[in-house]
Amino acid sequence: MVLTREERLVHAEKSLIALSAGDAFGDQFFMLDNRNVSPETGVPPAPWAWSDDTEMACSVVDVLRRFGEIDQDALAEAFAERFDIGRRYGAGAFELLERIQRGDHWHRASRELFDGKGSFGNGNRISAQDTVPFALWAAATRLTDYEAAVRACVMVGGDMDTTAAIVGGVVGAHLGPDGIPSAWRKSREPLPGWLTNAT
């Protein structure tokens, strides 16, 4: 079955809601105030801010809305325009987005920064070689249980916001927003106004 542009966008938006809840939940376990919250059963106090993962995913959805596909130049411009250092970007992304803001073309800047090989993750906690396979395994083995899937990321540790974002987005695409615990949806920081007002 081939989905229409509108149907694909609806799926992307549902996935974004779930990605952002997973990201925000996972990110809470980096905070010292939450060090005694059980990753297996605990719920950190609200509100839950999301990280660079949701910030960038919001730009992906925005570009999909505007173009119906990923326009790489528009996406790089959106990433740079919405870059918020408070979202805790990794050092490589930080440098790349600053260069794009100064007028460097993203393709040249990324090639120079990463020797043409990509960043392999943010380099701070876990690399992409570990992140994606683990996230896909966690999602595939818990596809009908959003909470269990996201909690699995926090129990393992590492780059918990990123793995929880990926897993949340995959499982949320399968279950829809109703699969996310309602308390989690309420605790998660709202998505940015520039995105939600564009609908």
C-alpha cells in the first residue's frame, strides 16, 4: 500500500509526539535530582524538557510539511536556525551548526569536520554503531509496550535520551500517541510553537 503525502505526514507527526516523550523521559535520568528515581518503575517529577533529539526531529517534520520530502539544504538551514545550545548538542553538531550559521555550506562543513564519514553520534556517551542496533532491538522486542520499550533504554544507560527518542518514535509510530502513558504526555515539555502553530 502506497501512502499519500498527507498520510505519511500524519505518521511522522504521531512519531514525533512519541519520540519527544521518550527523549524527555530519557533525558531526566541525567539529572542529579533524579538519581534516586528507579528506571524500572519510577517517574521523574514534571516538567520533562526534551533535548537536541526532539529539536532536530521537529525540524525534520517541518521540512516534510513544507516539501513533502527531505530537502537536505532546507533541513540543514532549519537545524542551524533553530540550534539551541541549551538542548545539549554534542560537540560535533555544535561546531557544524555554528559553521552553517556563519554561512558555510553544510556539505563542505560536515565533510571537513568528520573526514567525510559522518559523526557516528555525538561522541559523548555512545556511538551510532551501538545506538541504532540497540534502539531497533529494544523497539522490535517491545513493539506493543511503549513504556517498557523506553524504560529499557534508561535501564541500559549510555545516551539515554537518544536511544529513548529513537525507540519512542518507532514504537509510537506503531501504537500512535494513545500508546504513550498519559502522565508522560502531560509531563513532557510541549513541542515548540513554531511547529505546532504551523498546522
